[in-house]
Amino acid sequence: MESLKVGIIGFGTVGTGVFKLLQSFNNIEVVKIAVKNINKKRETENLNKEILTDNPYEIVNNPDINVIIEVAGGVNPIFDILKKAIENKKHIVTANKELLAKRGSELFNIARENNVIILYEAAVAGGIPIIMPIKTILCANKINKIAAILNGTTNYILTKMTEKGLSYETALKQAQELGYAETDPTGDVEGYDTAYKLSILSTISFNKKVDINKIYTEGITKLNTRDLKSAKELGYRIKLIALGQVLPDGKIDVRVHPMLVSKKHLLAKVDNATNSIMLSGYPVGDLIFTGAGAGAEPTSSSVVGDLLVLASELETGNSPLPQAVCKHNEAAEQINIADTYNEYYISITASNNPGAIGYIGTICGKNNINISTIMQNGINEDNTAEIVVITEKSKESDIQNALKELSASESVKNINNLLRVMN
Ligand SMILES: NC(=O)c1ccc[n+]([C@@H]2O[C@H](COP(=O)([O-])OP(=O)(O)OC[C@H]3O[C@@H](n4cnc5c(N)ncnc54)[C@H](OP(=O)(O)O)[C@@H]3O)[C@@H](O)[C@H]2O)c1
């Protein structure tokens, strides 16, 4: 096999992991590596510092390089850099979910016009093979549901809040100390990272372009130890879930939010930084993929896997990987969260008077909501009580109307939280 000449843009966690793994493949030559700060101290073994540059266009315009590995992240300036690379007929392997979620369809169209391939196994769930299986061996299926845990940071935080009763703030601090969370954790804890991954996953699963801006996204910052404790007592675990489903009328329901997941459900057992993706399709049935969703080594497995697939396809001289070409230009019809149907967990602080529970029941009934469980957690010093309600399947807009009515009542002191439930 002729040696494949590669340029790497980005030499941080993933870039160094990829570089290390590539040392075992003597048919791949890393010609150049672009970084942001050329003066940063780098101790990577076997790194010839001469190949470092702070100008990614030295890679993009280098006629010797045929594949670019982009592991820098972000949309700007990376979109323009990769666009130029594609116009220069370079194939791309990327781990950049934000770029693909926000501007992927533009890049894929430019790639198709230039007859080059973009592979991105590492962009969703790090080391777990999920993109290639969906696009190749599962392509005979009609996939109609995705339920997944796609962010290790939030799963770690929720696991510690459940197991050790830690507050959100303490669990986040621990995750930061252990390197599971970044100094600015916003992208993870507000659910954006999960939404980027879900937009990619649902687009390739449902064969329609899912718009990231229409994915309802709610993170884990409003959860407190009381919610995790009540969920546990009721037989659930709270997880940040990426949910995507094709409805009977062909519309698509895609969203990211915390959910109470029945402890019997396989996703409830996925703890710490592990990721897991459940797919339901016809005719294959239910599948589950579980493993490390981040980290230098697992992510390098996906990046280098893509690179080797590309290398072997390029060697045959055929139009590479016909199944891997992305051509989802038809927009999915995504429904609004208000039109979704769910079971709900509602935590309410109410006055401890005899009519409180009856009143909650009456308002729910008036709004077409059936209650399946109602639980009171003791009495507080100020003569209020926390009441937890689990509903049967109800429409989100009905729930929101009921909450408005409940909030206006004198006996309801606070609506503490509203969460959706998965059995
Ligand atoms: N970390 C993971 O486990 C993981 C898993 C899956 C996917 N990803 C994705 O992989 C990508 C990289 O993540 P990471 O964790 O490796 O990030 P990181 O540790 O912050 O590294 C980013 C690297 O890119 C370089 N860089 C940034 N902007 C650049 C630019 N304009 N031109 C050239 N180089 C530039 C930085 O240079 P300096 O070294 O000079 O700062 C650094 O080497 C992101 O898209 C991320 O979402 C990460």
C-alpha cells in the first residue's frame, strides 16, 4: 500500500491521541500538524517539531497531503479552512460535532461537488462505532427511534448526585478536578454538546436533515439533590437523554432534556462517563451501543478507524465509500416540544393543608392529565410539604397549562421542577 499523507489540524487531547496511535501504522505519514499556539510546550513522543505550524493553510494548500484530520473544534475559522481543503480535493476526517451540527450540510454539499469524502465517526459518542454502522450495515433498516446518553460529563455528574447525594455544584467541581468537565462547562451541562450529536445522529438515522436550531434543549443545571432522591425512591434514575423519534405521521420529535428513566431500562444502568445509544429499527429491532464517549484513546480509535477505511477505499481507486456520502437535503418536519406526549414528574411545594393534594388532582383532571402516582415528602418547618406527582402520558401543552394554574393558586408555593419520564 502506498503511504497515505496526512495533515492534522489540532493537537490537543484528540490530536495527540491520534498522533500516538498513528505511530503503529507505517503506511500513514503525518506530513504537518497545525496548532493555534506554536510556542506551547509539547512533549509528545516521536514528534518532530519541524512539522508544526500555526497556519492551517500550509496543510490545506499542500499538494502532497491527501487527507486532513480536523480535531481543532469550533465553527470559526474551521469551516473556511475545511471548505478550502475540500476545494483542493482533500478528504476530511473530523471529530467536530459543533461544526457538523451547525454547518455540516453546506460542507457535505461542497464535498459532493468536489468528489471528496467527510468521515466523522468520532463526532458522536467518541469511541463508540455508531455512524459507520448506521450508514453501512444497518442501511436496509428504517430506524424510527433513538434514545441515548451522549455526554460523559453530565452523566458523571448525575451519577455522583444519585450515588453520593452530592449537590450539582459539588459534583461538577469533582468532575472538573478529574478532567471530566471543562473549566467552562456550559456546552456540556446546558445540553448543547448532546444536541449537536443528536442532530447528526437523527439526520443519518431518519434520512432527513434535522435542524439543530429546532431541537428543544434543556441541560441539567436546574436539577437538585431532592429530584434525584425522589426519582430514586420512585424506582427511577435521572439521565440527560437525547431522544429522537419518527411519529406515525412522518413528523420528527427530537429533543434533549433530563428524564426520569425507569431503573429497569438499560440506559438507567449506564453510569459515570460512559455513553450509550439505543436504536430501534425495522427489521433489526432494538440495538444498544455502549462505551467510552470521549477521551484521547477511545476517540483516536474512531478517527484512525475512519482514516484506515478511507485509505483502503482510496487504494482501490473507486469512488470512495458510496454509502458514506451524506445527501440529506430534505428538511425533517420537526415538532415543537408543546406538541409532544410524555409521562411527567412534577415536584411542587404546597401548603400543608388538607385540600392541597385534592386541588392538584382537580387542576390536573381539568387539563386532561391523569395522575399515576402522588407522593408527599414529609412536612417542612414552615408548614409546607413537597409533593411529587407522576402523570400518565399527557400532552406537554396541557401540562404547561396545568402548571400555570397551579402556580397561580395560593396553596401552591412553588413548582420546583418538571421532568419527563421514560419507562
Ligand atoms: N476531547 C474528547 O474526548 C473529544 C471526543 C470526541 C470529539 N471531540 C472533538 O474533537 C475536537 C478537538 O477536541 P479536543 O478535546 O482535542 O480539544 P483541545 O484539547 O482543546 O485541542 C484543540 C487543538 O486545536 C488547536 N487549535 C484550535 N484552534 C485552532 C486553529 N484555528 N488552527 C489550528 N489549530 C487550532 C489547539 O491548538 P493549541 O494546542 O495551540 O491550543 C489544540 O491543539 C473538538 O471538535 C471536540 O468536540 C473531542
